[in-house]
Amino acid sequence: MSEEGKDTRSFWQVFKAGLVFENPLLVLMIGLCSSLAVTSNVSNGIGMGLAMTFVLLFSEIFISAFRKLIPNGARLPIFIIIIAAFTTIVDLVMKAYFPDLSKSMGVFIPLIVVNCIIMGRVEAYSSKQRVVSSIADALGMGLGYTWVLIVISAVRELLGNGTFAGIQVMPVSYTPILFFILPPGGFLVFGLLISANNAIKRSINKRETLAAKQVSDQQKAKENA
């Protein structure tokens, strides 16, 4: 960030941060209730992830584009109205074209409007940054949220039901482990993912540190030559 508070990172750096280093679920740990509630099967995980990404992306774009016109004293109500508009679009589209999925997720699609991830990002980021950076942030956070939901859903559905997206993949003789369909199973898989994400972050940091050291050593070698 610069002194004015503007994000000086590249598009890729902002995008990558949401995927791993600032993942809304595994690192920031916000929006967990709905995430664990809908991840009993892969279809719900994909639907919820894409819905969140859509609302987050267009909310950040609109709020970033008009941030200088939004009065400071009324910014939160305006943010909620914008988020609610895109949440309503998603809800109506899902009811019209994916009624089974919409029914399966119940109230969790309408509740996107008060999801901490979206409100947190528009308040802390897009209301202060330019549109391009806000797009990178929304895509990174949204897809970071989505991949976590899909992985949790896949593990829970596969072990808990023996299916993947409703398709039977485990042998008929397989006995489903109902623990994974229940809330404790969701927390277990979520905890394991946090550990895996921390390992990935350490590996990436190690590679970047090593690359930076090699560049520094090469520059010193040229200066001493």
C-alpha cells in the first residue's frame, strides 16, 4: 500500500492473495457458518461459491467505481443496497433455472447480503481502491472461497455418502461414514484444509525468498566483478 492507502500490488498479486495468503475462509476465517452448512454435497458447494463470487465481484466493481460519490455517513446503507441488488439477481436466477439447487441451499443464498466476506471486502478494500484492483480482489477472494467449498464438499460427500455431485462413485459395498455429513465432520475437514493451506503458504514463501536471494547474489556478483 502507498501512503495514500492505494494498493500498489499488481493484478496477479492481489488475485493470488485471495486464493491462498488472504483466503477468506482459511486465513481470515469469516463467513464460516454458511460455508460449513452448505458443504454436505459438491453441487451446493459449487453453487454457493459461484453465487458469492458473482455478488462480490459486481458489488466491488460498483462500489469502487462510485466510491467518490458515496457520502461517508451513508456508505454502509448504500453498500447493503448494492449487495442486496446483486444477491436478489442471483436468487431469482437460481430459482428460475436451478430450482433444485435453490431449494437445497434454502435461506443461505438470500443471506449472502449479510455475509461477512462481502461486507468486509467492500468496506475494507473496494471503497478505497480503483476498479481494476477491486476486480482482482473480488476474483481472488471469490475463487478462493469457492475452491475451499468444493474441496470440503467433495470430501464430505464422498466419505459421507459415497457419491460425488450426486453420482455414485464408491463401491456398493462401501459403508458411508455419516460423521462427515454431520457438522463435526465439516469442522474436521475444514481444520485439515487450514493445515494444508499453511503448508502451501510456507512453501511459496520459501521459494520466493530463495528466488529473491538468488537475484540479490547475482547482483552482488556483478557489482564485484
